[in-house]
Amino acid sequence: MPYNKTITRERPGCIIVLIDQSGSMGGPFGGDPRFRKCEVAADSINKLLNTLLTDCQRFSEGTNKSEIRHYFDVGVIGYGGRDGVGPAFTHPQLSGRDLIPIPEIADNADIEQRQRSIPDGAGGFVQENIECPYWLKPVTHNGTPLCEVLQMTKRILTDWISKHMESFPPIVFNITDGEVTDGTIQEMINSGNAIKALSTNDGNVLLFNVHISSSNVHGILFPKSAREIPSDEYSQALFEISSPLTDFMIDNSKRTSENFHALKHGCKGCGFNVDLDVFLKVMIINR
């Protein structure tokens, strides 16, 4: 059965996140003017990276300290924006690089101050300042060159796979809000299918898509049929190129949350105006 390999330092995994940075990403998310799509997307990717760091943290008896181990190579590629298509990391040590070992990502985070509410012990809440690491900022500019970014991703993965044939297949997340502007929908579908045709000895590359919009339609998550999603051409195309969830992802989601008890084998890894944090957390790889 495919998708059975565990992630180790000898067999690291690969995750690439594609983030739409086109001008329309400056619009409200889900019809709520308090949140911009670009901010929701960037914040969710920063949280994903932070979660990966936590998952890769191990105690080293040799140094008597915890360390981030090289379990993943990670890339974040923006498309649209002022620079067209390219790596979206903002830190000088990371910028311009396609794939980066997770320990280097841990060592090169920027920090921002945020506030969160915590119980005050008397039935109320107080504000607490916390430091939050981040690796990319919201960007909005130009069109949506989705064909180009998918073709670039294929080139990156072809090289990575040639060196990691015994690893769990790479996972690609694509977060977008707009229609492809550098080709036809069929060309976009062909580019997506070309990525999914790549494989290690453990299975084909997994491509997952989230379509976010300014519409107030919410919560379409992991559909099994195209009839369950909006009928516009673009949403249907994203459904078509999305990979099914692996058996492990489905079984693990059912164990960890009652919200996923209805998940069935064959559900696609795509969503429409969903909570990106929830979507990304489901994509757990067996380790």
C-alpha cells in the first residue's frame, strides 16, 4: 500500500506551500471586512511552519537540550505579488531559496509582538503580550500566474524526488482566491496533473487546494463529489486536480476530532472558504 513510509532524518519529507499574492487577495475573507484574505493566508502558513517546528523538536541526550531535527525540506512560493513567481520567505537568510531544511527555518524567524486574552482568575480576561515567529508577510499585487507556479513546483519536486525515492511523497498546498491569469483552465489542470504524476517509491505527490474568496459561503471541506462545491469553472478545476486524502489522514482525523467522523475514503484534499488552520492540521503525515 502507498503512503506508508514514516518521516525520518534518513528519509525526510517535503512540503511546498503555494500562496496566491495577487491583488484580489487584499479583499475581505468570507465577506468579513475585519479580515483580509492575504492576512488569513499568511497567518495560517506561519502557524503551519511553527507547528512543523514543534513536531520536529526532539531532546538530544548529547547536548542535554531540545533541537529541531531535519525531518522536512520546506518551500513557500508566492505567485502574483510584485516579483511574479518565487520564494516568499522574507528573512534574508531564507529569501530566494526554493527548499529549506526545517532546522534553518527555525533559526531564521522574524518576531512580532501580539496580544492574546487569558483568564484573570475572576471570571474575566486580561491581555497578555506574546512573541510570535513569522516567516512571510501579507502581499497583494498583480494577477494570478497559477500555471507558472505549478510548473515551477514540478521542477523543484522533480529534483527533490530524484534524491529521495524512498521518502514519503511530497505534499503541495495551494491557497488561492482568483482565476488563473496566465493560461486557460485546462492548462492549469494539466499543470496540476503533471505534479500529481510525480512519485517516490511510496506513492504519488499529493496536491491539496484551498479556494478562499470574499463570498460569505463557508465550510465546504474535503468533498467527495464535485456536486458538493460551487459550480463555477475555477472551483471545479481545483477539485479536479486535488488529491484524495490518504487513509492515515482520514483515520487520524476521525480519532482526533468528532468534526471529521463523517469523512469517507476518497474525500478530496480541497476546501472552499474553510478555516485554513483546521485544513492544514488534517494533513498529518505518519511519523
